[in-house]
Amino acid sequence: MLHDVTAATHQGGYLIEIEFDDGSRGIADFSTYLTRGGVFERLKDPAYFRQFTVDQEAGTLVWGDELDIAPESLYAQATGKGLPAWMASDEEAAANLRYAVQQ
């Protein structure tokens, strides 16, 4: 299920507290994006990183017109609930399924 980002607050460094439309909230650590290169290269600049906004139409975080991150990824990272099965790797999907069956 897709959950839109409704609010976000910088928590220092590369941490952002994110709130979602289902009331869930958590802190996402964006330092993992710093080694990805490409469009994520600009996130290494702390001043640029802090310029994120919530795009209400897209339901996600954006940095200007150049960069946004899928809300499913943000939800998984901030809440620890994992990616939807259609986005997860085979190994991660299997782990999520095992966890769900145990519940």
C-alpha cells in the first residue's frame, strides 16, 4: 500500500523525521544515499540537503525539480516496515513474507 508523506522535519545531519498519511512517523537516515552518485551526488552538500520540501501532489520529499525519492522507499526506511513486495528484491520479499506469516 502506498503512503504519502504529509510532513517532514530535518533532525540534523542526514536525518529527516517523516510523517505519513496513515499517521505513521519515523526517522529516515539519508546518509545511505550519499554513495549512490548520479542525481544523489548533490545530497552530499548539507545546505542543499536541508532544502527538501514535501510535494503534496506527489506525496513525497523533493529537492527542487531535480530529485525526489519514492514514498514507498521513504515509508520502508522511516517505519522499518519493509518495501512493498512489488519493489522488494526476491530475498527481501521472502523475509517480509516470513515475518508476516509469523505474526
